[in-house]
Amino acid sequence: MKTLKFRCLPFLTLLLCFSFTFAQDKAPSMFVVHTDHVKFDKIPEYEAIAKEMAELMAKHQIKDGHYTTISVEDGRYVYVSPISSMADLDKNPMGDLYEKVGEEKFQAMFSKMDECYDKHHDNIVYHMAGLSYMPEGYSTQDKNYREYHFLYYAPRHSKEMNEAMAGVKKMFESKGIKNGYEVYHSGFGDDETYYMVSIAGSDAVSIAQGGKSNNELMGDEGQAALYNVIKLASRYDQVEANMRPDLSYLPSNN
């Protein structure tokens, strides 16, 4: 896993702000995402190193390097960290760890990790609180299984897609559906424009059961609301993943 460090021109910041002038109840939260495409035969070795890194972060109580790790079914390992602004991208979240463990140990750990994959990339995503549906009493606590739905669309349909996504949330609210979902949007570093819908569960079966319950409540009105989204999508992907607390690091003061 390499340390993310973008050198962003003011134009890029302006472009990002312009892209999210949607009407929403809350401003989107920004996250920086680093993805390693790990070779399948290297997964055990990679996980051992990732766990060692998380343990070292915890041992030395690194304050600025917190991240949540997600392992995807296709071998991707995704590290997600919140940022408050684009200026945070100039910070080195691993700088303190480097100072604590020393250059030799630090470089050896990352060199071993780099041997486990041939491709990696960085991007920014936005949490769209105004489009997410989190009903009262719903929680993702202890639900570490994830189903991610990617809805890609042409930028010219941004307004219509945003309205369609808002329509789905409104429909969920009107039907009193108990199961929630969170919505994210692509940002800097992504080749395509998309919404990602995250559904949490204890496992794949619980998510499937929740989906069946949702469909029964939605009826024809719900299907129509979902169609308003799908008809604008240029393509659709679904992936399954697991939140990995054992490979994540959250400082005790967070």
C-alpha cells in the first residue's frame, strides 16, 4: 500500500465543488480511498503484513493515520480514510509511523506488501448523506458484510440521476422500510461517474432476506422508482466485500 499524495491545482478543487452542487440536506463527506489489487496466491502474505501494520499503528497510537479496511471478493483491498479538505492530501499519514519504527523496518514492511500486487490506485469518494437512507433504529454495528451496487452514468445526466436517487429514498421513507443503505459518489481519480449504494448485513443471506422484505413492501411504486434510476445508468456492477476490523486502524481518541 503506497501513501497517497496528490498535487492538486485550484482548478481541480473548483471542479469537485462544482460537481456536487446538488440539492441535499447535508454536505457530502469526503474520503480518500487507496486500493491494492492483490494477487490471489499472495492474499495470506498480504493480510499478514496488513495486520502487522495495523498493530504497529495501534501500538504507537498514530494519531493521523486512521483507516478502515475492506476486502473485496475479487482480491481488492481497500483502505478508506476521511479527509476534511483537499489540503489533507498533502499530508503523509504514515509519517509518524515511519518515525516510530525507523526507516529499515518501515521500508521492509512496505516492500513485502508491494510484492503482493501488480496494480493499485487512489481516488476520492463522497458520502451523500442527503441521498442515504438510515431509518430510526437502523444500525450497521456488527454488520461487517457489504453488498456494493455501482450505478455508472454519463455526466450529462447528473441532475436527473440525482433526482432519481432522491426519489428512491423518498419511496423508502413513504413505505417505512426498516433496512437502510448508504450512498457514495465518485470523485477525483475515478475514470467514470457513478453512485455506489452500500448495503450492510451480517452475511449474504441476511442481505438477501432484507432485499426480499423490501421488495414486498415496495410493490409497483417501488419498482417504478428504481427504474427511474436504472434507465439512466450506462452500466451496473455489484460486488460483495467484508469490513475488516482486524486490518483497520482507528486511534483510541476517535
